[in-house]
Amino acid sequence: MTLVEILAALFPEGHSVTVTDGLVSGEGPFRGGRLAVIGIDGDTALGVDGACRLARDVLDVVRRGDRTPILVAIDSDSQRMSRRDELLGLNEYLAHLAKTLLLADAKGHPTLGLIYGHSAAGAFIATALATRALVGLPGANPSVMDLPSVARVTKLPLDRLEAMAKDTPVFAPGLDNMVRTGAVQAVLDPDRPLAEQIAAVIDALPADDIRDQAGRARGGRPVAEEIAAQVVRDARLG
Amino acid sequence: MEKLSFRHTTQKALPGAKAQAITGVVASGNLEVLLERALPATECTVEIETPIRGYGDVWAAVVADFVARAQPGGLRITVNDGGARPDTVSLRLLQGARLMEV
Amino acid sequence: MSGWRREREARDARIEAGRAHAAGKVVAAAAVVDLLEAILRPGDRVCLEGDNQKQADCLARGLSQCDPGRVHDLHMVQSGIVLPEHLDIFEQGIARRLDYSYSGPQGGRIARMLYGGQIELGAVHTYLELFARYFVDLTPNVALIAGVSADREGNLYTGPNTEDTPTVVEATAFKNGIVVAQVNEIVDRVPRVDIPGDRIDFVVEADKPFYVEPLFTRDPAAMTETQILMAMMAIKGIYAEYGIRRLNHGIGFGTAAIELLLPTYAERLGLKGEIATHWALNPHPTLIPAIESGWVKQVHCFGSEVGMDRYIRERSDIFFTGADGSLRSNRAFCQTAGLYACDLFIGSTLQIDLSGHSSTVTQNRVAGFGGAPNMGSDPHGRRHPSDTWMKAGREAQVTGDPALMRGRKLVVQIVETFGEGLVPAFVERLDALELAKKIGLELAPVMVYADDVTHIVTEEGIANLLLCRTADEREQAIRGVAGYTEIGRGRDRAMVEQLRQRGIVRRPEDLGIEPLDADRSLLAAKSIKDLVHWSGGLYEPPAKFRNW
Amino acid sequence: MSERIIDPAARGWATSWYEASARARIDGFLDAGSFREIIGPEQRRMSPHLPLFDLPRAFDDGMIIGSGRLDGKPVLVAAQEGRFMGGAFGEVHGAKLVGLLRAALPLNPDAVLILFDTGGVRLQEANAGETAIAEVMRAITQVRAAGVPVIGLIGGRAGAYGGGGLIAGTCSRLVVSESGRISVSGPEVIETNKGAEEFDSRDRALVWRTMGGKHRRLTGGADAFADDTVEAFRQAALDAIARAPAFDLTTLEAEQRRLEERLARFGDCRDATEIWTRLGVNDPEAVPALSTADFDALLANLGETTHDAR
């Protein structure tokens, strides 16, 4: 689905969501209230300027004090790789954006990520992965790094990596693998009304971060949950 | 990865009461050594995982010299190797034994 | 017409042809190719200056762009084959025959080209040997050299990296040859005259400053405990034992570790003023802490080192500097100093065989020699005594009249038993022999011959070969410090133990050194930044060595 | 007979943070003998994935966690070993930090300390690493919201790159040394993707003045600048705990203003030296060579680099 199709499906009565320089922002009527939307469209890389603008939009929603849910719709590149972005402290801008989403969530705004295209690395962590729950649409393609690049860095032959990727979700790119890792809670059905599905996810948002539980149940992260739980069990102040 | 395992008998137990120690880091040309006081007083085992295949004889010689020199009786020693040279291995084993004697 | 001035007349004609592309002596960088095509003749002997440090790179690029129809079959007689252009000219037919000394980064390509017959090789020399032949049978017709600046008369300032230039110019200019100098800038007045203008025929204003490789910079951050242990053994087991004051160091990490242990470990051993006071050495950044701590009396240099110029300028009590204040180096003199006036050479190598022959040649690389064999040999022409030299002589003396005994220079190989990628440093047979056979060298490229080596230091111990009395003892002494290499594991343990009783093989514990004390905290500087601090901000390291 | 020539206590110089292993940093940093490791190496909770790639594993997966005391205060601490797989986040590595942060909520320590040393996500376990980073960031905000400061310390070989840079940006306070680097894309990554004209990764002076500790401290990307010693980091951490900002709307609105102002003031700068000039530094070329004391004096004169907006 394209962003236009997604917005049309969510807001049949119309909306104020605009896309400028690949940055998505606005809102529309939703279940008697509003649904705020921020995001990145068109495989756009996220740099300092974009992260700053999206964060401001999130803070605007939080400042209003209601409990408007926030949808983070993502079809992005990775973080923008440039000398200027790093010079200006891209890590702070991306972290700030993630923090605004996490604050919104803590303040009672349901936050929901929706990945409908690509996303990778810092852009992914700062946006869709900083929500209470992340869902995907078929065809979405999140990745940390594409396999040819992994092959270059790990010095392993590409065909061997491709073979390994088939039954090792922990490193291979793609939506299915992120589902199995637990990062993506569910894949929506494009043939069913989208607004209903989004509403259902929002109504059933988990109270805690259960991504590691899902990762274990789905086999994509076999040990993370157990390790984290053991740490909580064993930790004592000395 | 190649797995190697050696078992030696020593003349005595390694002095000291420390239950375990770790030294070194798994990095290129380096290794980590975990030592645990877990065996009868005159036994010592050394288990190794190394990414460099075909150096079993060298490992055997390094471990035998270490055992003769340090008399690490009672120790279960486990090595994660990152491709260290024998002299580095030898140094880390001795460092580990000394940490256990404290 | 007299038959005794033909060289001079030919020279005049070439200069005349070259003047067409010059304003007086000055040639624009864009006219280099025209100039070279005008002054060069097929079959000329050409010295294209370059060694393991500075490079006449603008002239090298120019030569490689000459028309092989006009300039061909040159005989290159030069210290270094370092730049790609140095070999390109052989592929293009511009050059055919080669006599050289050092090849470093081009070692692999030179081996392939020798094997493929693209180069007709005279010999691989040591620096001094090649310099010597410049004055006997390899005198250049044309020398292409590099300097920092020149005036319009050709007076040349070579700057801190003088290196080979005086030697090359001496041989060329005084035997009817032509000298072309590339300089970074033309000035009204040079800071000091390193080469008088009447020896320089053309001055090319280069498009960019000549390249210098920071070959002698060793980052203390990369120094390992093993190298520190070896350095401790060398200091306690050799420097202290023989009282070594006059010396030369190679460029490896082991010797750099020694330099960094002088103000710490050696200081605690009470050796200050007793060892390592007078040096034939490039300005190693790792020597800064020892200099600053008052260990070093003086240093003469082959060349300079990138980033060290300001420091040297402010330490003229230690270094040789000109009236302008900057370093004056000279490779030929410093090599001679290393050969005759030093009591010890210590350096690293890639392979040592069971007799003690060593080589830096591997199966696919001809690295050349540079100066190590000059420093790393016992000069039979030496006639002045020193305590060190005499002590070594006594150890080596087997038979004969003690009154006719002469001393020995200490030639020490300091090697880790395994190199990069677990490649053993000790071998049955040097790869150099295989390579010589493969590419048809009459003489195998041996760096230091066994009869010159006196000690081998490894992390396992020191082998004193002076004290060995038979070939068998020598082999077992070498095996006895060869660690866990196949050579080391093949030792006769009982015999090595006997050699140890006689002090021929010495372990760290025999020297009172605990291997576990070999810690990086012993290094006087643990990073390049520490070296900058030691220098009071005078050392300016190249960007690639910075982490701040 | 061997003699011990070097008495470690009498060496006369301090342990370098940059050079120390993660374990040595913890040992020197916390009150002597107070560290209690959680999931120690003897439990051998190693990566289940690295063997697939024929790569060696570490007993602690490069993440050492536990509790201890800092000047008597109970703290939780996590340290990355930058030499093992570049300190990168894998499944076990990340889960240990997630668990530690979750444990902070019931235990309520005086602080959680994260000793960063990471290149980002471990490619061989990329999805697990990336998800763990997201989990860590969420957990940090929860710990901060509960009133427990989370202090990041950056001065290791690997710096704080990739997701490590994002986690750092989520902490209450950051202490950095000159060697410390904080960034998202590494120099080589930028060069590979955008060419050497955009970023020459071999120009190390450029790397450090773009991503290094001094630049980050000058621009407010870090809150304290420490000498490269374990003791200096310990002192700086103690100071940081005492004055950590809350995690609330006020703080994030202040951070929003701070970051917007940075874009407006410096957004057209090509090089760090231009930024430093605009900050009021008289001799920007001299900054990289300044000693810590001189650099602190410079910071005091500038007066606008310290803030609570994080």
C-alpha cells in the first residue's frame, strides 16, 4: 500500500496529513477523536533537520494534553549519511525523536508504528521502533543492512549468506524476519479495512515491552527474553 | 571452529582459594581464559575453541609447558581463542594462574 | 679536436636542448616531459631520486609520460623502487635495466616483473654499496632529484630530508652528468645552501610538494606485551651487559619498544648515561621520551621523519642542524656511521634459518635491502676499540693469539617467533633461496648473513651466537629461542638446557625478568598523543596517526 | 630467581580508560571489591548465533553487567568490551543491558552507569541487535522517568557508534574523553556510501573534530569532559549523578529548543572549526591540542555549553 492509500483508508472523511521533503505530518478524525500521524515517505533518509521537525510535531501533540494516538508511518532509507549530519550531532536528533515518542507513550498517547515500505538502521530505531507496538504491511522491507553489504563486511560469500538467511531470521533483512525477532508485532491484511485493524491494535497495546517474548515464541530471538528475565531475577544492590 | 581438549595430572594443587578468574579478551590475535577451581587437586583440564584450524600440536605443546610450569592442579580452564599466537596463549595462561593464586 | 672532452661536449649539447624549455634554469611543471625528452638519450644511466623516505615524484611522473620512441632503454640506478611510476617505465619500454637497493611497497610487483622478464636486473644492493658504485661503474648520466626550494641560480635547499641528494649530485655533476631538481617552490633566497647552484642544471617548480613516507613512525598504541617483554630482555640482557652506548635501531615495533622503555624500565635499572647515548638513527618519534628525559647525547640521521621538523629544530643540542636551524640529514654519512662508529645494530626480520641467516624476502616479494645489511654487518675495516666491541670479540675468540684478537660488532635480530597470520619466523630454508632460483638471481637476497649475527632475541629468550663453538650448538641455540614454531619444537631439549647453563640461551627468568611484568604501563608513551605531550607540542604527527 | 621489578601500585601513573578492558574499567571505577557480576562468565551464556558464522564467542558476549558501589552509593553498571566484535550489540549482549535496566525499576539504585564501547549493531545478529537497542532506549526512558539517572561514559576504542550513539543520546548525562567518539554513521560508512570527497575516513584529525569528545562537549552533545583515566571518569560520573535532568515534557521541550537553535546557528557550517569560531573560541585550530585543564578553562569562558536539556 502507498501512503496515499493508507491515509485514504484511515480517514475516509479527509485529513490534514501532508508530505514535505519526505516528512509526513498531520492528523485526521478517528473514532470520534483524532489520530495524529508522523512519518517518513518515499524511501527518504532521516537527517538532523527531518528528525528535529518530526520531534516538534510529536511534542505538539503531547503538549495538547489529550490522549490522541500517534501513528508513525514509515517508508524511509536509513539515517542520512553525511559529514554535516554527524558534525551537527545526528545521534542527539535521532535519540530526541525517539524520546519524544517514548514520552508521548508514557503520557498516555498510544503510539503505533506502521512500516509500509523500507526502513533501516538509525532511522528505523528513531521512529517505528520507538513506538509501543509496530505493525507492518505486506511488501514492507525493514533491514539493518542488505545482504551484499553484509557479505562485504563479514567476508562471507553471498550465496552462503543467502542460504543461511533462509533459516536464520536473526540477521537476514526483511519483514518476516523482523516479525520473528519480535520487533514487528503483526502484519496487517491489506484486503481488510485498515482503520479497523489499526483500531484493534491500539485497543490491545501491550502494557509492557513484550518484543523479546514474541521473539522467543516466534523463534527469531531464542534467548533474549530468558537472559533479560534472569538478570532481573539475579540483580541485587550490593 | 576447532575444539580441542587436554587433560593433565599435576604434582600438586594450585595454591590460593579464589574460585574463578578470567583474563584476556576475544579479539584478533588475543584470547580469553576462564579458570575455575572445579576439579580434584591434581587434575587440570584445558578446553579450547579456536577459529584457526590445524594447530593442535602447537596447542598441546603450549598447554603441556604451562602445566609443567604452573602446576595448575584443580583447575578447569576454558579458552575462547581469537587467533592468538602461542606466546600470547602462554602469557594469558600464566596470567590466569597468577590471578587464581591471589 | 681533442678526444678527451666528448662527455663534456655531449653534456653541453643536452643542456642546450633543455634550455629551450626553461627560463634560465627554471622549468615549469607542465614542461617536465619536454625537458626530459630533450636531455635524455636512449641507454642513459639515470638516477631518479627516491629511497624509503622522500621521492622525486613530480619528475617520476614526468619520466613515465615521456615518449618511449624518444626515451627508451634507460638504465635506472636508484636507491628506491617505491612509486608505481618507478615500474611503469619498465612496462612502457622507457627503462630496461635496473640497479637498486630498496623496494618496500612495490616488492610484489617487482618480483612479478623480474619473473616476467620485463626488467633486466643488475643487482639488489645495500645503500652504501650502490652509492659506492655511483663513483665507479654506475655513474649517472642524468640525476633527477628532489629538494624543498631553490633560487633561480639553482642553489638548492634540501631541507630536513637531505638524504641521498648530496651523494647523487656529487657523482653526477662532477662526471659530466646533468642534474635536474624538482622543488616545492622557487625563492629569492634559500634558507641554507645544501647543494651549490653550479651543480644544478635545471630546477623544476613541482605541481605539489614531494612525497615523504612516514616510515619510521610506530604508534605506541599498537605495541604488544610480547614486544615489551623482548625489549626488556634486550635492555637487560644485551644493552646493560655490553654497555652499549653507540647504536642503530631498525624500524620495527620491538626496537621502538626499547626506545620507549629507556626512561622507565632502563631508568629503574640505573642504566641512564650507561647505554644508548649516541645514535645513528632517523628521528624516531618514539625516541622523544628518552631525549626529553636526558638519555640521549646526540643523533645523526639518514633522513628526517614526517612531523618531527619543529621538534628537531628546538633540540639542536641533540640533532645535526644547519645555520637555518633545520635538520641536516645525509644517508651516505649516516650509513657509514652505522657501519663503523656504532657498536650495535638491532633490527627485525621475517625469516631466520637454522644457521642464523636472515631475510625479509618472502616467496613473492623482493623487498630489497635498504641500509640494514650495512648496519647489520661486522666491518672488517674497523680499527678503534670500545669496551663493547672488545667484550664481544673476547666472547667470539676461539683460538689464536689473544694479542691479535679484534673486536666484534653486535648484530642483534629481535623477532617474535610467529609473525602476522601465525607465519613462523624460524624456517629450515629461507624463501629467499627459492625466489632467487625462480627469477634467476645469482646471489640470493640475504639481509644479514649468519656470520654477522651475534644475538637473536625472541619472546622466549636470548640466543648468544658468539658463544657457540660448533654448528650444532648454534642450531640448538637458535631452536632454543624459536618458541612453538616447528623449528622450536624440534629442539634437543637436553642440549638446549646445557646451552642455558653456559649462558648461551637465556630465558627471561635467567635475566631476572618476570614475563607477567611485561605490561604496557611500562611504556613511557602509550599513544602518539603521549609523544606529542612529551615533545611539548613540537611533534606534529601525520593525520593518519591521530586519534584526537 | 625472578624478581618483580614493577610494583603495579608504584607505577606512578593512572590506568588509561581507553586502554583498559571493560572489566578493568569496572574494577577501577567502582569502590574496591564492590562489583557483583550478574550472569558471570562461568555461566557461559554465549551467543547462540556466532558459531554459524564460524566466529569465536566470548563468555560474556562482550557485555559485563552487575551491581556495585560508587563512593558508597549503590549503582547498577554495564560495560561493553569494545575489542570483542567491536563491542557490537548482539542478542545476548543487548538482552543483558535490557535486563539490567528493567531490574533498575524495582531496585531503585542511585544510578545506572553505561560504559559504552560499541560500533553499533552486530551484523551477524543484526535484527536481534537492532531490536535490543530499541528495547534499551525504551527501558532507559522508563528508568529515568522513575527518577533514576542513567549516566553514559564514552572513552573506549570503539566509541559509541550506530545504535550506541542513539542510546547515548537517551541517557540523562554523558561523560566523554578526548578519545571518545559519538556518532551514528561511522567515517568508513559515510565514505563507502558517499565517497571520500564527502568524508575522508583516513583523515583522522577530521574524524575527531567531527565526532570526537571535544567537539561533542563544546556543542553540548556531552555534559562533561574527562581525562583519559579511570579515576577521572569516576569523578565525572559522581558529579553527573548529582545533577541529572528529569525525563519529562519540560526537558524534552528544552532539548527541542536546544537542537533547533543548533541547526539555526551552525546548520551551514562545513567544519567543526567554523562551529567553534561561532561559539566564541578564539583559536579553533588549537582546540584539538588543548590539555584537559585548558579545555575546561575554555568551556568555562564559553559558558553556554552546559544544559539540562537532554
